[in-house]
Amino acid sequence: MPLRDNLGRGLALLLAVAGLYAAVFGVWTARSKSNEVKLAASKPDHLHYDIVELTLTSGDRALDESFAAAPPRFVVMRGTETLTTIAGIREMTAVRLAPGRWTARWPVPWNAPSGEYRPVLIGRPDLEARVHLSPFTISRRAPKEMPKGFVVATLESAAPLATMNVRGPDGKLTDWRGLLDWAQYIGADAFWMLGGQTPGLGPDEVWLKTNLALIPKVAEECKRRGLQFGVYAMFSLTMSKALLKDYEYGVEIKDSAPVLTRAVSIRDNKRLSDVAAFLKPFADDPNVDWVGLDYIRNALGGYELVDDFVAEMPGVAVPPEWRRLSRDERMVWLARKKIMRRDLGFVEAWEWWRARRVALITREIKARLGGKPLWAFTLTWEKGWHHGQDPVMMSDAGADIVALMFYEADKPQYAALMKSWNGYVKTGDAQVLPGDIFDWPLHQKDPAGPAEFGRRMKAAVTGVYGDGPARGVFYHDLARLTSGRLGPWGTRGWADEARRISEFVKSQAESEKK
């Protein structure tokens, strides 16, 4: 019994000592955690359309109180360089979300290099030893690789295929299949046609149904001929001033007052759902190789976006009387601020934010289509930024091919476009497909006619990227080739030039393989 008593007392003493150590350790751990300061992004990896959410957390009440008097400030560094991002944002003053939680937002710069970035707390050297910094990365989505030497012929016309008469390259009159004859004649590997155009012919009918029943047959015929086939829908622009009742439309400002346009707003979620639902059967069709989007931007207006823009975009300053302004007055303020272009940082913020919104729409549509390869037509002025598009954001969002519309520029403008694009994108940044249009007036009725068309296309192939040629081209559109404004050269003259361009593109591809 004495032995048992001694053992019991020893065990009790041991447990008491262990309890004491545990309590001391618990207090030490709690104090250690309260002293710990963390600065990290909300997620480890970002794409180019992202706004990085940076959050500083701490359980130190005294530190939180000191931040209340002088909020923490962050910068983002890459290596030893402190970065300036969209709209001149360099230092960010955080705002308090909750006790011990302070946050700031950093928009990813245009075409930021892939790699590691580091958020840093500045102005508090006393906290350097306590702050645990977590780096984040900026990456790129890998698109479906386009074949080298890829040539596409498009069809934008919504004219009825069932009654179409086309004179083919052999001079014989045929039906819509004559379009495919011309596609093959000019060396195309793919035929992309407009399928989704709004509105339809009936009251409140969303889609024009004229050619919908025939599109699967066109797909089958392309498959039989060895042509890849794609079908696309117009997202924002509609072809009628009669507005459909269930859509929100873009707003323009005229005479200092808001005016509705015939373009559906890019903030309209119903339009997103309708476009995705329209394209889904084609995405599921094994004879359809590509699905596409046109007017994937605020085609007209855009001032209805004012409240979303101000709420979401970091660094946007509004006038002191902002809360007292009506929505119409806020839209007028945005229009004036943008048009006057006195605040170029503001203009850049507007361009970046719209490009982000378009990218998010593209991402959602791509997700709903189950991974079918997707292309998007993109305007090319100021790398697309002027119209709220960015090729790198579009690529990250799911556009496997960004089809660049190099239309309607004169020679000096075209040279400026090439210089701008060459300095902006490299072959690994986004998969772009330069294109031009079968139209003499849109080449300023140049005396060279189709030869000027060819010169521009070859310049785009060799010069659009800063580090190598583009993989292909597209020609827009076959209806203009067969019955458009072609001057004295006619269909054959422009088709022969397109054929020479295709041969050039494919020879470039062959030389790359070697």
C-alpha cells in the first residue's frame, strides 16, 4: 500500500507539473499568435483579369488601435522592384474590415509577367520582424494550341442560306455550298459563320432563326470536306432599335442626358445566360470544332456601368457630392470625365475595368459550354483597350483564339497598330489570329486594291508579335468576297490575293517546323 500511495502522489505531482507547463505554453502561444502579423493575398495564384485582395491580419489589439490612427500601407514588389499598376496605383492604404483585419486591392497590370509577386507593408519598420509575408503568383491559362498555318474564312451575313445563290470559283452557279468552295479556293482550313443574331423576326424573339435549321448541315458538309467548322453569336450589339423587354441596354450620353442604345449592357446576366444557352447545342455537336463570340464588349454606350465601376475598381476618386447625385447625373459625370481625357489614370482604370468585366463574361460562357474551343473577335485600337478588351485577359478567361480585327485603318494607322501590338504581346502571352476584311473602301480605295490587302495581312503575320510570326490569319467575310465592294478586281482578284496570303502563312509555318 505505501508503494501504491507513493506512486499515486508521484503521478499527481507529474500531472500537476505537466498542467502548469501546458498553461504556460498556452499563454505563450496565445501571446505569440497575438503578436503575429500576416500579410497575404486572398488566393495564391491570379490571372490577368484579377484584382488581388491583400489582407493584413493580427490579434494584437494595440497594433489594431495604432492602425486606426494611421492605416497600414502596402506595395507589391517583383524581385527588388516596387510596382506601379493600373491608374498609377503604387502605394495602397488599407481599410479596416473587422478587428485585426485590414485590406487593400491591387489590379493586375496589363500583361504582367508570369511569376512571383510579394506584398509588403511599408512605413512601419518597427514591425519588420513580426510581419509574415506570403507571396502570390500571376500566371497564364494555356489555350488550345492552334495549328501552325491556320487559315480561317468567316461569314457574317445573316442572309437565308436556303435561298442563296453563289457563283463558285469554277464560274458555275450553286447554292450556299459555293461559299465553302471559295473558302477552300483561298486556302482556308476552317469556316466560321454567324449563327446568333438578335433580335428575331417575331415579337420579343431573341434570336434570328433564319439559318438555325441549316447550320448542322453546314457543319456536316465542312466535316466532309475536311474543313473545321465554327459558329458564333453576337453578344452585345443587336440589329434593331426596337428593344427587347427583358434586357438592360447600354446608355450613351447625348446633350447631357442619358439615351438608350441598341446594344445590350455587359452587366446584363440574362444576356450572358441567353448567349451561353444559344451556343450550347453547337458546343455539344461533334461536327462543330469551334464556338465564338463577337461584340463581346460594350458595343455602344456603357455609362450604365458607372456604379459598378466606382464600387469595384480600386483608386477611382469621385466628387464630394457623389452621394447626392442621381444615377443620371453620375452617368453624365463618367461621360465627361472619360471624354475630356484630362485624367489619364482614370481613363486607364475605365479601360482596364471594362476589359476585366468582358473577361469574366467570357470565362463564364466558356465554363457553361463544357470546354469546347472558343474564339473571340477583338478590336485592335490601343490593343483593344479603347473598346474595353484586352487579348491577354481574354486568353486567360478562356478564349483559345483571340481574332484581331485589323479593319478600317489607313496606312499610317495600320503601321501604328502594328507597332503597338508588336511592343505589347509575345507568342506566349496570348494566341492571336490577325484578320482583315474583303472590302475596297475599308482599304481607303487604295489604287493597289487587293495587293494592299495582301501587304497588310503579311505585315500582321510577321509583325503582330514581338518575338515571332502569328500562326495564321482570318479573312472577313465570304459574303463580301462574293458580292461586296471589291472595285475593278472583283471576287477573283481578291480571292487570288487571299490565296497568296494563305500560301505565305503556310510557308511561314513550314519554315518554323524546320
